Amino acid sequence: MKQYRAHLLVCAGTGCVSCGSFKIKEALEKEIQKKKLQDEVLVIATGCNGFCERGPILMVHPDGVFYQQLKVADIPFLVEEHLLKGRPVKKLMYIPPEEKEPIPRMKDIEFFKHQRLIVLRNRGRIDPEKVEEYIAFDGYEAMGKALSEMTPEKIIADITASGLRGRGGAGFPTGKKWAAGRAAKGSPKYLICNGDEGDPGAFMDRSILEADPHAILEGMVIGAKAIGAEKGFIYIRHEYPLALKRVEIAIKQARDNGLLGEDILGTGFNFDLEIVQGAGAFVSGEETALMASVEGRVAMPRQRPPYPAQKGLWNKPTVINNVETWATVPNIILRGAKWFSGLGTKTSKGTKIFSLVGKINNTGLVEVPMGITLRDVVYGIGGGIPGGREFKAVQIGGPSGGCIPAKMLDLTVDYESLTGAGAMMGSGGLIVMDDKTCMVDIAKYFMNFLRDESCGKCVSCREGTQRMWEIIKKITEGKGTEKDLDVLEDVARTCKDASLCGLGQTAANPVLSTLQYFRHEYEAHILDRRCPAGVCTALIRYVVVAEKCTGCQACKNACPTQSIKGTLKDVHLIEQTKCIKCGACQEACRFEAIEAQREEAIQII
Amino acid sequence: MAEKKKLRIQDLAKIREKTRALTTIRESEGRAKVTVHMGTCGIAAGAREIMDALLDEMQKNKVQDVIVSTSGCAGLCNREPMATVEFKGQPPVKYVDLTPEKMRKIFAEHVLCGRLVPAFALAVGSETVY
Amino acid sequence: MITFRMNGLEVSAEEGWTILEASKFYGLEIPTLCYYEGLSPYGGCRLCVVEIGEGEKAKLVSSCTYPVEQGMVVRTDTKRVIAARKMMIELMVSVAPGSKVLQDLASQFGVTEVRFEPRHEECILCGRCVRICAEQMDARAIGFQQRGYKKKISTPFDIRSEVCRLCGACLYVCPACQLRCQGPQAETTLCNGCLAPDPTCLDYYDDLQCWMYDAGRCGTCVREKT
């Protein structure tokens, strides 16, 4: 082991990679070679750090200094100052919005301070493509314990006592599922890891797969011992090439080192894993559809019972769990059920990973203990709404979830309290919305997603999502009637009641929850023909306010369709027939002379 | 880990020991920290050689639980090269007018055995920062 | 033998039967569309939904696919069930108003308005044709393509099939092309020629009370239509 005095951890999750973090790594290595520091300073690429808003990210250890938004041009100066002269570079550090002083250490930054990393404990800390780094941080220790010292019954008892619930969305008690799998008759038994994360805005599973793939392998081997399975499948959606690559490397390294395959760790236990790629459908995240896909058939759900634990893949007992659930298992086995159940609330134990996206300052991935309030997540960790705008709602649970309005911000994050509020924990996507977001438009967006992704088997979902989308679209175009709201609710209720699978049963949630908390917005669109948030383009017109216009031509230059007419120093005019309502003119104007007005209140200039 | 050796449970613990340096650095969990002052004055006075000597000693003695850090100018430029040795829970000790040999001696006495070397030390403790 | 309650009656069935099979055995009528005797059940039309369980845990499931379970409580005609059936029919009629089977169902279940834009398509994707071609005729010439609202039934790659033997089984079982209805009116998309009145017992008992299962046709519960 070379004696390094400093480690540079470059974040290489997909978010930072797309911002050029591999180029940053190359630049660092080059500069370090130049300064002859290669025997003292190690550069490695890690998985996602979580603070995706600020990528590319670099962590310098042992100092614990957090660098963000790096450019290749910054690197020579950084290496010279920090690594040679010991002076961390202030201008590359994180400065919270509205403040002036940078915060050098990661553990002092609000975004990271309030998180409790269990599943994501290795994020940004290890090179996911080196199994020895995983082992260095207690990796495979739990697996060793499970295979050599524990009986299957004891493993299941521990998981049950911990209170772990499925993190894929439904929150079914994991111990119960494993016990059913163990008790089921039939052989061989299978395990599946559901990595088909399809919710728009969700990237929790992707981050785990990219940052710490061995955690899943370890969890699945432990599960295999508990249930009595010999083969497992990791289903990863086709759209995650980096995750696929890292898991492939992890499986190969595990096999090469006797941590997977035959005679694992010399204990005589056999279990092997295979990767299956998804084919681009959201519905294949539904467990019965996923199994159909693994079997090579079209991903369409079927009736349950029989449940997969009794009759799953090829009619054999199959236990399917989400990526996050599998990655939590080694932690529970290693540190004990009591430790895990000490975190969280009475019914929801442990931590949950959320992807915090939308109109929020600190976009990224956070792991928080259950029971934290939404207010703490949005304002504490999230840093509030950018531009000082007002918080309006947060969509939880993706397209199967619902919106929580501002008045319910003190709701605690917990399976039951979220379902009680008309939303759903779901896989953990948290989309924050401000007062410039139109809730009807949001409902339209999700219904469009769902009608596209419905498998089409049952009438209630296939036709239901289509018709709900049509009605909402009509409303956003200003053609809605009051009767439409009744029809919308009718279709929504039936779609929820009569659909075959989880997709259909929860497809109506965006509609029902926005109707519950934001009915006034629907009514404004219908009765006033007005979009309060100023989003629905059919209901707004951009007009120049003659008294304020100075004729500076800024709007004319900004307009992408050349719809603005006017000569220098003269009041300008927007030609409505050519205007595409993009709002660029309003943004460009420095005199607040452009207003988005209601369709009917046209100013004649 | 290039060799395709099948691991046993005992091997996991061995690997953890071998890679202790990793956890030490990334978790900032050393039992002691040695900071070599590498401001412009320090580098001009020869701090690089001090650093090389320190790292060499660490490698030779297979020390995995000590953190090595750098910092900028400490303020006492005419006594450079300087290094500070800090043990967990104890006040830091500043060593001045260093040479690579002195650094090695300090490493052997203070870092490895916990015995302060008064002849090379300037002071114990640090400046008050309001 | 599995024993359970169906509409308040203690009934028993063989293990592996579906609720629909048990109901047929006992002479209870549950409407179906995609179900066809001799073909595997599909569970797509959602007409055969029944309510199982009680209180908060009660849910709707398709009786043609749900296996009987010991001690389950099944109710075939609750308010929730009838509301779901009516909506399914309304949705399907708006897609294919030219089908007599659908118009008859609309009249039978008192669907008097279609609140959606009619699409005048022919297919309601019940899958009977696909299943009979695969399971009974052993040809597998046609199948489902695409997903969601774009789903359709066709031959692979939409080219002329080499395995189709022109047996006509698909035409035979199709509910949309069985008989053309002359009745649909442009304004309502419905014919409603043989409309049965709304039963009054549903609101009160949350269960249809007519044991003859002739929902209104026996004349006992005629109601004024407003």
C-alpha cells in the first residue's frame, strides 16, 4: 500500500460526469504528475456525493474540504495552493445563497449536516470499481457473519425486528416478505433486485448502483441465505449505462474474489447473480410486469394473488425487493436490528433516501431519518426556494404520489402520515414547487406521463389516464367547464378503484390530490379563464405597458420569433399572432414594462 | 487485488487492516496528525524535503493511523521549516528549524513513542483565535 | 374444498377456481366482456370486478382472474362495483359506439350519458382474438403492439401473416364486430333503446337485492327518470 498523505475524491456519479468530472479527474492527475506529487496524493473517482446542484465536486481528505462547481482551468491553482502550500482555495468552496463566507468543510454545510447516512454511507467515499475499498469500510463483514454464524431463521428474525419496510414505494414489511419466501414451496427460489426506477425526478437507486454496487450484492447474498435462493437477478433500466457498467464490474470482482458464486467465502454457500436490462417502460417496475420482462415476455402486470413470494419467476417462489432495501440489509445485520429500529418513527424505521429536485436551492440526494418534517427537508437541507419565491407544494412519490401544500409542511416523513395526507412515500422523489408553478399544469404533466406509460391492458387505466389527460388539457386551454371537474373526479375515483396493478391504482393520485388542495386553481382556469401562476400559455398574453416602455429594444432582441415591433425610443408592440409566450421578453426588460396578462384583458396600444 | 484468490472470512479482516490508511485519511480518524508548514517561506526553506522524510518514515514503519497534512505560513517565517505534531486530545506541539534528520528523530520519538522532543520544540499549545 | 361467503351465502369451491367460476357454478351473474369460456382469463375489461374484503380493506378485483381463498367475503353488486362497471362501459362505448354488445351493456347498466369525446374506433383491446388465435387455433398470428393509448392488435410488424389460416375465429369472438348497432344517437353516442331503470336498492343496501339478477327488468323498482 503506497503511503499517500492526501486523497482527492472526484465525484463521478452521472450528474457530475455530465458536468465534466472525468475531465476534472484527468486535469488533476496531470497537474499532480507535473508537481511530482503522484506518490503522495491519490486521485480516485467515487459515486454520487449527493449535492448534484454543485457539480463537479471534489473532496480533499484528510482535510474534509468540499470543492464545488469546478472547471478544468481551476485545477492548477487548486493543486498549487491546497496540496503544496496547504492553503485551501476559498473561491472554489461552497457559499450558501444569500451569504458571503464560504464553508470549507463538508460536515459543516447545511445540506450535509442534517443527513444521516446509512445506505449512502459509502457515497463519495470509495472507488466503486475497487472491491478492496468496499471491504476497507466494513464491506462484506455482514455477509461473513450471516453465512457463518446465523441461521436463515435468525436472519429473517433480525430483519423483521428491525422494522425495515420495502423502499420501492409500497412499504411492505421486508421481514414478512422474506418469511413468506422461505415458507413457500418450490425450487429453485429466486431473488430479484428492482432497479427499474422509473419515477421522473427520482435517482436514488441510480446513485446507489453507481456509488456502492457491492452493498446490493452483499444484501442479496444475505437474503439468499435467509430464503434459500440460489440465483438472483438485478434488473436495471436500460437508461442507466453507468450503473450497468459499475454493477457488472462489481459482480465480476466479487466472483473473482470468492464473494459471489460457488462456495462463497469458503462457507459452502452458493449464490450467483445476473444482470437483466430493462427495455424502456415505466410499468416494468411493477413486480409482476418485471418478472414477465425477465422471462422474456412483454412487461404487463397480472393479478396477484398468487404473490411472487409464492409463484414468481417461472412460477417459482421469488422475492423481489428494491435497490435501496437490499442495500440497507448489510447495515442491519452488521449493526443489529435494535440499532436500526432506534431510528425513525414508530411505524417507519430507519432512514429514507430522497431526491430533492425542482424549485429548490440545494438540488441533490439526501438520506434522512424517518420522522423528519418536510419543513426541515425543504428549508433546512434544501436551503429554501431560489429567487426568494414562495413555497407552494411538494410532490412526493412521483406520478403515483400526490402534492402536499404549504399548510402541511410540518408533516413528518413516514409511510402512514404521507398516505393519510393523500400523497405516498413512493420511491422518494421530492419535487418542490413555487408560486410560479401551475398545479393544473403539473397534473397534466403527470397524466401525460402515465397515459404514455400505461401498459394498456385494463380499460380503467388505459382509457382512464387518456380521458383524464384530455379533460385537464382542455382546462389548461381555457375550454373547461364546471361539469368537467365532476367527470374528472369520477374517472379518477374509478381508475383508482378498478385498475389491475399499482400503476393504474395510483394513476389518479396527481389529479385527486391537486383537486383536494388546489381546487381554486382549477376553478380559476375554468371560471375566470386565468392561470394564477402564469404558466398555461393559452390563457396569458404578453403585452407591453406603454407608460413604462423606454424603447430600448431589449425585448425585441430577445424575442426568438421576431414578434416584437418597434424602433429605438418608441413604444414597442408584441404581435400576438407570432408570439409563442416564451416570456423571454419579460425577462429581458429592465423597466418591468412587459406584463403577462389574462387572455381577455388586452391592452390596445 | 489483481490475483484471483478466493477470500475467506479471516481475509476480510486482513484486508481491512491493510487498507487502514484509507479509512484514516477519508474519515480523518488518525490517532495523531503531523502538519508540515508549506507556505512560501516554508517551501523556500526546504519544507518539501521535510515532507519527503516524513512520508518515508511512515512508509518504512508501516504507519497507517497518522494523518499528514499541510498548512500555509504559520507566521514565524525565520524559524522555517516547521512542523506541528498533534495527538488526539492533547495540545499541539510546534517544532522549528527542522532538517530531514530532525524530522525523522521527531517521528521516531514523538509520533511513534509519544515522547515530546524538547530540544527541537518551540512551544506547546496554539495561539488564541478570537 | 374452499369455503367462503358470496353475497351473503356460504359457498364452497375447488381450490384453483376463480371467483367467476364459482359464481357461474352458483348461478350468480357477473357481467364479462374479455372473458370467453375456453380461453385463459385476461382481466382487462374490468367489467367483472367484485368487491372483496370488508371495511377499510375492501377492494375491487376482477373475478375472472382472482382465485378463491378460504374465508373471503365477496360481494358482486355493491355501489362501488356498479359505479366502476358503469364507468368502464362509458369509457368503452366512447371508444367504439358502433358495437351492439357495448350498447346493450350500456342499456343494461343504466349508462345514460357518455361524457367523453367519441373516438369511433372498432377495437376495445379485450384480447379475445389474440387469445383464441394463440390458445385454440394454435396460430399466434396476431398480438398486442405498443403500450398505453397507442396499444393496438396486429400482425408482427404489420405485415401479412404467413401463419394465419383465415379461420375467422378472431371475427367470431370479437364483441365489437359481432353485430352493428343502428341505434347510437349523435348527441349521446348512446342508443339506450333497451334501457333498464336505476335500481333503488343500491343506495340503501349497497347491494342489488334482485335475486333474479334481472336488474330492473322485472319491473319492481321502476323509478322516475329526471
